[in-house]
Amino acid sequence: MQAKPSTAKYWVLFFVWLVILIVMLYDINGFTRKFFWLALPGAFTYFVKAMNLIDENTPA
């Protein structure tokens, strides 16, 4: 049986991106709100990696 790799690093990165998303969404001046969509790929990528839904050994 294979040992599952630790996903703690990916959870930390996901929560960092989540905080960035929340700050960008609730920006008072509205300047960063238009760049909100640029932070979505980072958040979703690290969420999927933290859930082990992407196999890192599979070639693209």
C-alpha cells in the first residue's frame, strides 16, 4: 500500500489564496475588485491539490 503524501502545504496555500480573495472582494475603494478573477485559479488549484484530486505523477 502506498503512503499518501502530506497535503498540509497545499492547505496553507489554499487558505492564503482564500484570504487574498476575500480581501479583494471586500475592497472598499473597488480597485482590486476587478482583479478578483485573477486570484481564483490559485485558490482552486491548491484546493484541488489539497483534496488529492490531482495525481502529481500523471503526465499532463
